Amino acid sequence: MEKYFEKALSDFTFDVAVGGAIRHLADRGYPASQIRKMLDFPTPYERVQKTIWEHFLAQGVLRLEEPGEEAVQEKYGYVEDYDQFGRKSFRRVLLEERASEPAVWQESRLKARGRDALLEELEEKCRENGDDFSYASCDFGLQSRREPEAYAQRIQKLQPQLRDYVLGLPWDRRMAYHRLDERMRRIVAELYGNGEYQGICYFLKTEEKLRIG
């Protein structure tokens, strides 16, 4: 019991000291390696990674279930609280919860050839659906453990900023799904252009699955 309370206190102290800052900087697009350097409070790199991962899961930037299959969608955020002494802390709150029916997918294969053509097609579909309703499958966690050398070679083909972002997330040993924001579109397109992406892009509003590779 004593260890439980020690851990709870440690987690609370960490969240008050740097948790909110990490989440804020991650939302602004900084990768884990840069965020760690920007913190005033000394923080292990793995702790920064874990905080970003959990935040992105809560926000829906990352998902561990295939898009379109869940019965309930939840969106969380963080609000600032102040105690009587003016000390600030962050509280996780449910922003939105809505039921949804499983998608009835229309499946197609990529017709575009090359990085630029794919990027253009992804941008068009994301304009139609919105980034919040567009996802790409990511097998980084699976490949990094099954084929570490091939994974290292694959990631080296990304531009440094994109590579730092991928390496800064502690991918689980399972398929994950990342929102197709501007950065993830570039990651998918660059990997595909180098023959290094095979996966599926999901567009929830139009209920389309685009198979790539």
C-alpha cells in the first residue's frame, strides 16, 4: 500500500511539474527529443515518450483499434486548476462522447504512383473527410521488434524531422493507427516513395479504405 501511494504521489508531482508542458508541446508538433530539451524539470526520455503516447491516445491522434469499429468514441482534454495558494495543476476531462455505427467500408487500391502523387491523393481525401476522421495504419512497433535492422534502415529513409517524430513514440508491439495529419501524410508518402510503406488509410466520413503497397 505504501508503494502504491508513493507511486501516486510521484505521478502527481510529475504531472504538475511537466506533464502539462509535455502535452502542450506535443500538441504544437514537437517530437519527444526536442520536448525533453525544452523542459526545466529533468525528465527521463522514456517518461516523455510515455506521456506523449498516452496523451495522443486520449486525444484520438493515435488509436489501437481499427478505425470505424468502435461502438463509442471518446475525446479527452486537459483543463487547468488552481488551489488556494495559486498552484497550477492539470485535470483530464471528457470533452465528447458519442455512439457510432461500424463503418461499411468501400475498399480500393492505390492508383497513384510515387511520393508526390500519393501525397496529393491523401491531401484530397483528407480535405473531404477532415484530418480528425482520417487515419493510417502504422506497423512501426511490430517491425521494430521483429526486424530491428530492417526497421532501422526503413526509418533512415525519412527526413530527419519526420524520423525524430516516429522514433519519439513508444510504439506498442501491435498495429496502431495514426491520424492522417499533415506530418503523417508526409511520413506515409515518403516511406511509400522509397518502397517502405504497406498499409491502409481510413477515411471515416466517406467510409473508404485505401490499400497502399
